[in-house]
Amino acid sequence: MIPLESKVNTAVAAFIANVSDRDMHRIIDERILPEEMFSSIGGRSFDLFACVLAAFYFAEEQHLTKKMRSQIISELINRIPGFRKSSEDVSSREMFSEKAKWQINIDTISVDLSRYARDAEKRAEEIQHADALVVSDDEILNGEPVFSGTRVPIRTIAAWVRDKISPEEIKKSYPAVTDEMLHLAPIWATTHPMRGRPKSFGDLNPTWKVKTKYKVKLG
């Protein structure tokens, strides 16, 4: 999985934390977490621990006051082994295996953050799995990212899944697509946002030919 000490960009961090990009930016802008957990050099980035705490902070926004959430985060930071140590002292796997350390009790409030840690770990592994299935080669669809061993453009599949096109319809157009690809495509597209002008449908599907065009009059 993604190492604890590694920094990931905002899109990846937001997916791991299961929050919006805007919320991840709030982590920095509102100084919700210590500066050790993120970086603003060359673009904003966050470590895995920050993603776990962001997940807790925003999920519990309706149930706990800002002060209480901040107290819980401070207590957890002091308790998790290796947070303020070098990466050689603790691994991500060791951090997430310490389930008892995720239980925080303050006054009459008892909070178990282990579920946020487990979910973050699972989502981080999904990203790595998706990354392992995708390649980009200038000789294939002009460098458009595709699933390894195919000419299936991953962004097209992700868009169709988001548009709720049925798996059966997608597989008719792309027989090489598997259920695993259908699951991972939106994850990959979310964590790898496009830069610059979006490519047209024709760019993503160069072998497809237009047979009929329709003009629609509005109003």
C-alpha cells in the first residue's frame, strides 16, 4: 500500500479520505492538521495519516464540535507510534495494525477511528491496483491511458460507468473489458484528473466512425 511517509496529491488524498478536493484544501487553509502531514511545495500533497484524520474530521462534522474533533486528532497524533519519527522507524502496515490505538476517550466521548483507518487503507490499495492495470504508450491511441494489453481507453470506460451505462452495453463495445476494469476505471480517472483541454469522444475512440449526425433545435 501507499507508505505512511509518502505524500500524495490532492486528488488521490481526497479519494483515500472519501472527501472532496475542496475539503482536503481546507485541511491546509484552516490549519486543521499539523504541517508535518502535508506539503505545499510544488503543489499540495498529503501523507496517508492526514487522509485518515481528514476522513474522520469531515465525517463527524455533524456529530462533534470542531473543538472536540481537534482534541481527538491531537490525542491520536500523540498516540500513534512513529508519526513524528523517520520513515525507518515505522511502516504504514505497522501503523494500521495498531487497532487499539485508534480508540480515543475524552471526558464522556468515546470514538473509534479504526474504521476510518481501514477504509483509507482499502481505498489506497484500490488506487495502486488501478495504477498497475493502466499503461500509456505513444504508439497506442496517441498515448491515451489504456488498460494494459488492450486498446481500451480507461477514461471512456470511467465516463460510461459514471453515466450509468450498463456493464452489458459497455462490454458489447469493448469485449476485453472485465468487471474488475469497470470497478477500477472511475477510481483511476478520479485520482488522475485531466490537465488542459478535455479530449473529444472521437479522440478517445479513433477507430469509430460517425454514421449519422442529428441537429436539435432548442426552444
